[in-house]
Amino acid sequence: MKNKLYTTTEERLLVKMINDHLGSTGHVQWRNMETIPGRDTKSMQNHWQGIKKDYRYNGNRYILRGSTLFDAPRVYKKKDKPKTTPVNKRVKVSRSFFWGAVKVTRYE
């Protein structure tokens, strides 16, 4: 198995093979697909998940985005996650009977 990045020729071949092995619902039939020489099926699946965002599905096949005049390449923005502040709660521990074997912790 190759331990290198995919070349542009391999990427084109992968997309062509995916377009040839699409099911009726648009899902890729990986079990029916032959592997690229030197690549594993799992490697091809992982690489496809990485480059899939660069392609759009037109209902019949995957086409490279930006290949027509009206398609613009995608620009992804980082989403800021809201910061959560920790809530200070008082912990109240009470012991139950059974000789103190069971503890109940309650937050107020």
C-alpha cells in the first residue's frame, strides 16, 4: 500500500470510478468497485470523504465545483463556539442508611 498523498490523476480516477458505481439513491457502491493499484478500499473511502466537499452531486454524478461559470469555489468560515461559564453549585452530600455504604450527592 502506498503511504503517500493522492496524485491528481488518482483523484480523477477515483471520482470517475465513484460516478460509475453510484447506486440509484446516489450512494457509492464500494463493494462492487475495484481498487486503484496500490490503494486500499478503506483508503479510497477516507480520501473521498475528504474531497467530497469539492464536488457537487447533480442527481446523476459528482461534478467538480467551479467547473461552470456559475459555480464558485466554497469558502469555509470557522465557526466560533460560544463559551460556557461554569456554574458554581453547592454540593450537599447525605448518607443513607445501610451503614453509610450508599452516598447521595445533590447539587443546589
